Amino acid sequence: MEQKKNGTWVSWNENLKHDYKSLYKVTTEEELREVIANNDKIRFFGNKQSSADIAAGTAALLDMKSYNKIVSYDYNAKTITVESGVILGDLLEAIEKVGWCIPCLPDINTITIGGALATGTHGTSGKLLSEYIASCRLVLADGSVKEINKEDNLLNAVKVSLGMLGVLSTVTFQCEPEYTLHIKERPENDNQWLPKVQERLKKHAFLRILWLPHTNNGYVITGDKINPDTEVKENLGPKFLKHRRTASKILYKYSHVFPWITAVANKLLYRGFFSSKKEHKGSLYQATVTKSRGSTLELAEWTVGLSKFPQVFAELKEEINKWSNNSFIHIPMDVRFVQKDEAWLSYAYNEDIVTMGCVSRNAATADTYEAFKTVENIFLKYGGRPHWGKRFAAKDAQLTKIYPKWEDFKELRAKLDPTNKFLNPYLAKLVNAKKAVNAEKVTA
């Protein structure tokens, strides 16, 4: 085990910074248990890509990236067991080699498994990544380990928990046979793509829409399962499309000073980078997952019931098109779809949902990005839920109204972690945590 003394933890976009006294890198479950048991307060992190302040802020920190082995395969059951510090891309490459897949993948592959699960990471047209947990081992606040499987009622609380119930040690994923997608991409006017959402969800195995604020257009991406040998005439569009992030960086450079510039920039970016049709094929991972971030961002994401989305979208579009406010939104807004589940803190708890991402490409000036406030206010009005790993202002009072199991989760958290070992200041406010019980009293 490696230990580093006295330093500063910095998030990937440098918006969050916290001093620490001890930083640990562990390579075995025994080391993981020892570090957790021997520290009064501790948080843990992977690649630091969360926009929410959940990963640091305590005297002791755990860097999980060194706890990253692929433990075993069960070829009959189609399961793979990994340590929670494994990078998602490494997991996906490992299961593709044996002809498997996880049917719903997030936008990027650079996050750790533990971080992805803790924050409710998802893809589109399927379920949250956490829904594919077959079993896991959870290190509790006292350093003991609890093994949890599908038959355990605790699993629905642990699946999405922001690391407030314990630290995931190993995770076993249920995989499925790999399949090939025929991907088609094209621009469509808002009046075209919006009415077709539910129809397309039934028709296609994959649906994602990149909405382009201030342009009245979206960029529709559909995927259909095909035989791997089916010939598809590949069209990846003009070569200059690879320069979209560079062009965005230039066009948005001063948008924090003059927000209205965004509306002009979006129209230029739409014409240059979202007006082409594309067509290709590949596995879900090959065809749809971004393999890297070109630049730092600040992100918010909100979800709402599928049936409410047209109304939410109409109100959002009307509001941001008013020149009387400064809610000019950088493109694209990522519109994705998640099927209902039973995880307590899932965005899709008991209902099919639509998720809508909101991005500021000027990460350093995100605090003055009015769009985050506008999006949050509109989604909250319709019972929308925030992505746990991204930026939002809602706290306990709002969350208890929109998450039916929020109070149950808080009660369980206090029971499993009575001394608030796994809470940093941000999380303590989020759950309105009561003063920690004295550790000696608990033991007694």
C-alpha cells in the first residue's frame, strides 16, 4: 500500500480543490478494509470527472485507480468480476474479447467502475449500468465486508449510493452476447424528431438525440441490430468534423462575457458540424462510446418522465430563446432514454425517463453559466431528478419530494455509517446529516 502525506486534490476540470492529510493507494481488499477501518473520515475517487463535489473534502482520501484487476470470468453464466477501480474502457474491452457486452453504455469510457455505479451512470435505450450488477462486495464503515447479490434487498439501495453506504470492493456484472449495430445519423428539425421519440424507441435498439439549442434542430442517432456480416456502406462525413471541439473552443471563448454570442456560435456549429448525414456499423461500444474527452467541461444533467418530456422541452426551448435572459446553452444538449428500474436513487425509479445534459465548454466560468439554473428550475417544476455526478443546486428538501425512497435511503445510511465516516461537507448538506454518533457509544 502506498501512502502520500499532505497534498491538494484537484478535479479534472480544476473547478474543485481540497487539501488532504493522507492519500492512500491500495491494491488488495485487505488494504482497502484496513484504510477504511483506521480513518475517521474518508472519501474515494477514480478519474475525478464528476462535476459534483462528492469525491474529496476529507482528511483521508482513497485513490481507487490502483485497485483495478479483472478478477474472474464465469463463461457459463456470462459474468465478469472486477475490482471497482477498473476503468470502464478496460472492462468493456475485456468482455468484447470473449464475445460479450453490457447492453447500455455511458458516453465516455475513462471513468472507474466504482464511480460510474455510485453516480448512476447510464447510456441510452437501456437501463442504468448498475442494473447489470449480479453481485458485489461492499466494505462498510467498520472495515467489514458485506457480500450482496440479486436476492438481497440491500442491492437496490447500494446500486446508486454516491459512496455513502460503503466502498465497493469487487463487482460482478451480468453480461449478454455481443451484437452489432447499424448506426445512422442525421439532422432533423425539432418539429420532426420530437413527435417521433416514442415511436423510435419501439423501433430501434438505440436512440440518442443531440439537441442544438438556438437552431431549432436536433441531430438524431439511431441504431438497429444487424448480422455482423451485413455490409454497410460507411459514411463518416467530411474529414473536418473531427475539428468540432476545437471550433467550439474558439467560438465559445468569450461567451461567458457576452452570452448572446452562444446563439450565433450554435448556428455556425450546426451548419458546419451537425448538418451532415453519417452511417456506420459496430458493436455498441465501438459505435457509440466516446473514447476520450477533448477538453474539460462543466456538466449538468436532468431527467424527467418520458410522458412529461414534450412539455418540459417546449417550456425549456421557449425560455432559453428569450433574449431577456442569459441562458444561452452551448451545444449539444444530449437527450437520452432510460428504462425504469427499482434502484432507490435511480433517476428511472419506477418510470421510463428522458435525460437531458447541459454543458458549459468554459469550465472555469461555470458558476456564472445561467443555463444551469434555468434547466434545473424547469425540470424540478415537473418532478425532474438531477444526475448525481453532475452539477445541481437541489438539496435535501427538494430531493425528498422527487425521490420516493430518499428518506429510506437516509435512514439506511445513518444505520450503516453512524459516525458519518463517508460524508464530506457537500454530502452532509445533501442528506441533511445529523451530528455523528460517538464511535465509542456505538461500540458499546
